[in-house]
Amino acid sequence: MFYYFLGFLGIIAISVAPQAMRERGLYNFIGYSEEVVKFFFAFWDKENWSYTYKGYTEHFMDMLWGPYLYSLQVLGGALAIGLGFGFILTVITVFLPRWLSSPLKKLLNLLETVPDLMFAFMLQLAIVFIFKKFGFELMQFTEIGDEKIYLAPMITLSIIPMISFFRILLLITEEELLKPHIEFAQSKGMSKGRILLSHVLKNISPSLFYHGKMIIWGMLSSLFVIETIFNMRGITYYIVQDFRPMVIAISLILIFTPFFVIYQGVHLWVNTAANEDDTQYKKDKTKWTEWKVWGWLNSLRRLWWQHMHNPKFALGCSALFIMIIYSFLYPLFKENPIHYIKYLKNDEGRIVSGPPHKPSDQMILGSDIYGYSIMDQLIVGAKFTLLFALIVALLRVIGGFYLGVFYHFHLKERRKNWLDRLVDSIHFLPLSLIAYLLLRPVLWGLPVLGWDNSMFERLVFEAMILTILVLPLTTVLIGNELKLIGRKDFVLSAKLLGGNNKHLLWTHLFPHLAPRLFIIFGHQFIQTLLILVHLGLFHLFLGGTIITGGDLPDPPKSGTFEWSGLISSARYSLMTGKYWIVLAPLAAFMIAIIAMQLIVQGVKEIQQQKVGVLINNTAIKNKHKSMKKKAYLPEVRDFQLTKQQTFKG
């Protein structure tokens, strides 16, 4: 109940923030605190529990309980579909030969780069195409009136979780199959299927359960987007319709409560003394605040240069670097970086098309609905989109590392457990929805009346919000990684020999942690890009959304030409057959995500080569053939250590 109450206080703080920033200003922390205290007492008055919709006022539960259950049904169905198909794909992959399983893994990695909203749009287009071609409606894809839809949003929402479950299940299954008790079962003549179902599945269930928290967190964010695309009247629809703190607070509490109860209940059930860390660290004379950040940044720089010898890592880094540098240089060589054409004319001077223009010689990728060149916007906006995602990911990793060091060395085990369980609560709040609630008062404005904050302030505020929302998770994640490495024999030996905490960190822990920091950085970069796509769907663009007034206002547009501004028109472009508007921005996002995936894969390969896990099967086969033809005494370099044979430390 104590942790639930802390989560409740966090929800109140988030719920009050949009109204407080709009009425009290962005930097009025005293006014914000006053609004939080005022709302805390108003929350307990049942008379304030009312919802206003289309001029009618009703009690919250009468209005929100049905949509809340509707959203949970869709979420639960998508989770079941994703987990089921992920398990089936894992079983198939385990039994397949490597030459067949490898293309399957690459295909799923490619699907992971596609934003979830694009899956929804493509499913809708496929249903329309089948209906027009064969006169058969495969399923309902939009909610009309009181009739609810289930199958289409469930399928769309389950695709990303299916891929995530497959990758996690395959990873922990392959690790489990290497353990001695599996070899013992094989020696007794047990079939691979029986071993998988009787031994492997039982042992990997706890790990899968806890990995599921991150997947559910992503699904809650996607639910906000999916309900909008399919025109569903779920819980997130009513949050946006009545944007008052009371509505936001009660809706988030309804979303938060069931997942909190399930995961905390399981935690209390399976928690044993064996899970506690028995390693203790002495206090240093040097305070943790004096452990400078630039020390490990210099180490990361050296590691980066070493990793550039890996082809995948080098290709990913080069692709991102070239896109950013070209985006900075492009406006310097063009007087008008963004080419604009109101009407296209032929040689005779007749108008042949109006915006949006199709791809042509004058506009290679076509134009958007305003007449601006899509190719120019992608080039100019690359520096804003990619640099912003890189900076947010870097802040999350740097902040998580710095706080993770304090977590590992200076917190007692009991306080670590408190912090772990408290941070777990954040997994049950949809990140995209929270970001939308906090950013809308700052990014949404009328430039005619003047912005309340400058462009730089809006960018900094958005970066800080997207960093702070995830920083507790990266802190605990990196802290737990340090804890696991700290249990190794070579670290315990260094402690017995008198090594202080700073020596243990930089000499023993950090060399093993650095590759994992690269991997966490890559995941955070990809997650930031996907959040920008989600916010773009709701016309919250990087640096601010330009809104024009008047009786016939223009659609909201971005002032920085960042990529999510083009993604926001995806529904219009796909439903009207103007595919070029969204396909080019989608390809740009996918290229950036694939580049980061190559970086992460390169880091993993280098780390596996260091510990002897990654073995070149082709080289080994060739070695065996040559040994058959020519007998000779093997040398040391003819052997590669397996994972079990690697010496610790």
C-alpha cells in the first residue's frame, strides 16, 4: 500500500502539471506546488468526481467504467496474441536449422523498425482493398456509433509485442539450452520437444514475466495511438476530450491499478532471501558526487574508436553521421532550402496540379499538402530529429549511469528494494500519453499571439520531459547491471585485496558495463524516435506546433520541419491514395532505426567475441577439413573458448 500511495502521488503530480503550466507559467515551481496541494484535497471530495461530455455532466464511473473495460479487453487480447505467436515462433526457430532461422530473425528485426501506427494504417488499407476487390469485409476497422471493434486493434497492437516476446524468448531459451541440466536430460534420451516443454519453459517463465513489464509499458503507449487511429471510444479518448486534472488523475489511476496489483503481488509471492544481494561496499572518503562524468565519457570515446573496426558498427555510425552533417550543410548552399511550389505548370503555362504534388523532376519525392518539397524537409529536419533523439538517449544513459553508481555503492539493500518496486510502478503508466499531457501546454500555441517560450526553451523542455520520464528506469537498470557484475569472483577478489569503490568501478566494473551502456543507448534512441512519431500523430511537433487562427485555419504544422510533422498526415495520405507523403518520412525513420540496430548488433558481436561465445562456424568447418587432409599437432590458436569455458575476470 505504501508503494501504491507513492504511485498515486506521482499520478497527481503529473495530472496537475498541464493546467499549472498553462495558468502559472513554466518556471513557477511554487505555484505548481500550491496547485498540487490544492488538488490533493479536492480529490477526496466526491462532488468533484464529475465528467463533462457534449454539455452533459455525469459521475466519473458512470462515464469512464465502460470505456476503461473496453481498453483493457483490447489490451489483454493483444497481449495474449503477441505472447502466443511469439512462443510459437520461438519453438519453430529452435527446431529450424540455422540457414532458415537466420532470415526469420532478420525479417522480424526489419518489422521492428516500422512504427506501430503504420501497421494500423496498412491493415485498414488491406481491408478496404479486399472489400473493393472481392466484395468481402474481412473485419471492421473503425468504430461507428455504439458498435465496438476488437479484432483489428488487437491484431495491430500485438505485432510489436509479438516481435519483442519472440526475441526475449529466443534469447533466454538458447541460454537455457546450454546449461548442464539440459545436457543431462539429453544424455537420458529425452526428445528436444519434451525438454523444451518440461524443463526450459518452466525455468524461463520468471524471466519472461519480468521482461513483460517493458513490453506492457510499450503497449500502453501504443494503445493511446491505436485508439485514435481506429476511432475507438476507449479510456484515452475521454482523457483527451476533457483535459481537466481530475479526469487525467482518475483515468491514470484506473490504468495503473490492475498492473501494479498483478506485478507487485507476484513480486511478494516469489521474493526470497536468495534474491537479495549479499555483497556490501564500504564507504569511500571520496563522495560519489566527485566521480566526474568526463572520466567515463573518455573511456566511451576510446571504446567507440575500437568498435569502429566492426563493419556493422561502422556502417551504422557512418549513416547517422552523414545524415546529420549533410542536414547542416544543405541550407548553406541553397538560398531557399525548402523548395515551395503552389501550382505546377506545363510548358504552355497551364496549371497541371496543385498541392500535394506527385513526385516529378521538379520535386523528386513530391510535396506535402502545402506544396513544400518532402525531400528538402527530410534533409533540413534530419538534424533536429536525429540530434534530438541522440541527445535525449545520451542524457538518459549519462543520468542513469551517474545515479546508478550511487544506487549500487551507496544504497543499502533494503532501500534498493524500495526503489526497485517504486520504479516498477512507472512501467504501468503509458509514456506517450504522459508526454502528451505534459508537452501540450508548451508546444501548442498561436504564433500570431506570440509564443510564451522561445524555440530553444521549448526544445530544452521537451528534452528534459522525455529524459526525466525514463531516467528512473535507466537508473535502476544500470544499477542492477552493476550489481550483477559486482557478484563476479574477480570483483570480490579485488575487494578483498583492498580496492576502493572508485578502483572497482573504473578498473573492474566499467569495462564490462560499457558495451551494455552502448546497447541501452541504442534502445533509448529508437524509443525516442517512436515517441516523436506518436506525438506527431497528435500534432505535437518538435520545437512547437504552428496553429493559424481565423475561420478557415490551416492544419497544424511544424516550424522545424522535423520528420514527425510529415508522419502526422499519414492517415490523410494513405486514405486518399497520396502515398508519397508518408512513405518517404517512414523510410527515413526506418533507415535511422536500422542504423542504430546495426550499431547495437556490432557492440553485441564485439562483446561476444571477447568472451568467446561468437564462433565462426564456417571457419571451424574449413579447419576440420584441412585437418583431415593434413595431420598436424594443433596449436593454441586452433581452439576457441565456449561460454562455459571462459575464465572469469
